[in-house]
Amino acid sequence: MPKKKTVRRKHLPQRTCVGCKEVLPKRTLIRIVRQGEAVRVDPTGKAAGRGAYLHNQKTCWERGLKGALAHALKIELTPEDRDALVAFMASLPEEAPAQEEAQHVG
């Protein structure tokens, strides 16, 4: 009997958005990293330090900045850190339409 060919699926790392608690592939989320006492956005997703993930929409960032992000990073956000994150949040859309449609279709 011939052997069946098995198709191997590539492993996709999953991460949880600290704003809405939704689990998604790592590449679809934005990583915030704590390096020492500083907090910054990590566009590469590879910077050294403790990280937390958020969607690319303002609603998740607003929820995250209320305390979930600081808790996940195990640090108290300084006013400077908070200002930098709010400035980055201002560039984000209110909602991610393509992502929202994909969730409701399935």
C-alpha cells in the first residue's frame, strides 16, 4: 500500500491582544516592548525585552493603556511612555475593517 503524503503546515506563533484578549497570529499584532525602564513600540517584533501585543486599532490601545498593558509589561508606565504610546495610537485607524469583516464572515 503506497504511503499517503502528508502536508505539513507551517507553525504560526499566536499572541493575545492585551486590549481585547483575542488570540491572533503574532504578525497581525503590534508589539510593545519594555527595555529596562523604557517602553517603546517594536515594529520588528524582535527587540530584546518583555513584550505585550495590541491590535492596530484605537479601541484596543485605549483599553490597553488603562492598565492592561502596564500589567502585561510588569511596569508602571511613566507619563513620557504614555505620551509616546498615545502619539503612536493617534496614527491608528478607529477599527481595522478587513480584520473585522474576516471575523464576522467565518
